[in-house]
Amino acid sequence: MVKSCLISALLLGNQLGSTVAFSSIGGPRPTSVTSVGFINLPPTRVSKPSLDSHLLASPIDRDDILVDNAVQKRRAFLANFAAASLLPVVAFATPATAFGFGTNVDDKGLLVFGGDDIMSQKDHGTTSIPVQENLRYGVSRKLADKICSFNRHFAENGGYFEGNSSFEKDVREIVASTGEPVTFYDSVSGKSLFKAPVGRSVDEFINESKVHGWPSFRDEEVDWSNVRVLKSSGETVSTVGTHLGHNLPDRSGNRYCINLVSVAGNP
């Protein structure tokens, strides 16, 4: 039984690694993973998903999502990460706590799943309108529009929020001056999506984000009135169709790995 569960977890990890791929020039900085037999993914030619190729008309440039060897490395990491992290869930969890890409924390149902129809094609990719003007944290509006509305699989470069934005400075200043967590808004609709840090210090929030390469939120920091996780893939989206990132659970629970350009809106 345990052997079959291990095989299932490894296969699931391989699939997840292929589905949830993040591009990164500087390379993400993953946390250490429990030692498992690594899955060597053969080099493949990566093609953009149909939504990307159909809707992106502008030429590729330095702000665009880059599909290169970094994607393959990220896939390999995610495959092995999933195999190590999901094995206890597959082998020992009860039906009440293990389902889809994520786990409910308790009977309050902190994780809210959504259907794939949320990301159906609309007037502007998966959203009805483009991203806002004058986004926060000094992020690129062009990159934000492509990540938010014309993308289902890829992400801003790992570490983008450190070298290309005022994220850390602004977060620290707001928490220090107000004593309250920072609210992050949808770059398209301006709806509240996340509030952090909650239940931890600002240092813990920023440090975890730096370790993984993207702003990382926990269940209690999500505004579930406007956020959904697609049960089929773990893709984390807003209710208006904005691509936000993915849920990548670890030993501490659900972790929402989110593009800063997706949550840089104004209310």
C-alpha cells in the first residue's frame, strides 16, 4: 500500500512539475526538500499555451515571459518538491483533509476552490479589462497585463519583487507606521486579495517570500471573497479572472506563491 502511494506521489509530482512551471532568469531560491529520488525530465521544446499564443500579438522582449532552460529546471524542482511534500498527504491523509491541490485547514474551509470557467476567455484575455494604470511598487504595467490576463502557466522572474520593485520598503514602512498588515489589491479590478503579515512578523513574511522568489501568503492572509484556487491545477486566481500564481503546499500548509505584478493594484 505504502509502495503504491509512493509511486502515485512521484507520478503526481511529475505531472505537477509540468503543469506549474515558473520562468526565472535569476533563478528561484527554493527551500530545501526532503531527499527523494530525483525525476530527470528530458529536455523538451516548450510551447506557449493556446491562450498565450492566440492573444499575445506583441514581439517577445525583455519584459516578456521567458521560456527557457530555467523553466525546465523549475519543472524538475516542482516535480521533486511535490513528490516529497505530497507523499504524507497521499499516504496518510483522510478524505476530509486531502483533495485537489491544497488542504482545508479546518471545518471553516479556509481554502476556497473554483472552477476552470473563471479563467474563460473574455474581452481582454481572461479578464474583461486591462490592468490598472499607475500600479503600486513600481512594477511594469506591460508585464503585469501579460501575467494577469494572457497567461495561465508562467510567472514574473524569480526575485522580481526584490530587484525591480519597492515591495519590501513599502511593506515595512506601512507595517511600521500603522501597526497593521498590508492589503494587496488585484491589479485588474482593485479588489482586496491578500493581507499580510497575519499571524507572523513582517520579517517572517518577507524572508519566506525571498526564500521562494515570489511573495508567499498563507491561508489566513487570503481574502477568500475574491480569491479562488482551481482544483484541477492549483492555479490561484481572482474571481474576475486575474492569474495570480499557484498554491504550492508545504509542511506548514497551503502556500500561495503569487506574482507581485498581479497584486499591485489600487482599491
